[in-house]
Amino acid sequence: MNQSSPVSRSASSKIVRFLVILSCLAVVSLVLWQLLPKATFSSDLSQVGQGKPALVMLREIHVMGGERTIEQMQALYPEFQDQVVFLLIHTGHPDGVAFAETHSLSDGSLVLLNGRGDAVATMGRPDSADDLRRFILQHLNLNS
């Protein structure tokens, strides 16, 4: 008869336990990584009204719908970066809350401000980057 010794069973169960814990930690880390903000846009509202138009998006910290709008902004950023300031405000900050209330914004919606800081137009979550591009071009006389 070939029986495993208690020592080898104990060692193999420790290895299995270690691998299960390691796998769980890897999955949790991956999920947390996916939840991290993906935008690199500033939230500095002092840039508004400084002579350059601004596209400001509201990001509610407890709502998951605005990621698509962020991705659309990221797609257009290289095209408009010299002409428009891209900003991302959060409802987790008092300035973001006040700005959102002033402009009646919800998660993923945008407001376009002219170089003086006056609101030109607002838009709910755009369906595509092309919709967002048309919105910018329609309301700001830009040559893109």
C-alpha cells in the first residue's frame, strides 16, 4: 500500500491554500485596478475663463456611467488639446458639487464654456466620440 505521510499531506494542503489565497488576491487586485479612474484630466476650475474654451465633465463618485464619456474625451483630446481645456470635476469635492448645481450636470454630462467662462452649451452623455466632436465644433467656432 502506498500511503502518504501526514507530513506530505499537510505540506500539499498548505501549498494549495497558499495558491488559492494568491489567486484570490490577484482577482481582487485586478478588479480594483479596473475601478481606478482612467482620466488624466485636471479638475482645476481656475482654468475656466482664462481665454481658452473649456469642456468640463461631471464625474459622480458613486455612479459608474461616466467612464464612456471619459473615454470619448480621451479620444478627442489630441485633436483639441491646443484649442480647448478638458476638465473633469468630481462630486466628491465642494467645488465640483457647486459647479454641477450651477450648470445642472449629472454624471457623464458636459458643459462647454467659452474663453470668458460663460456656459455656451450643455450635453448629456454623448453616444460617441463623433457626437462629442460635433458638439464642440457646433458651439465653438474652431478649425479642426
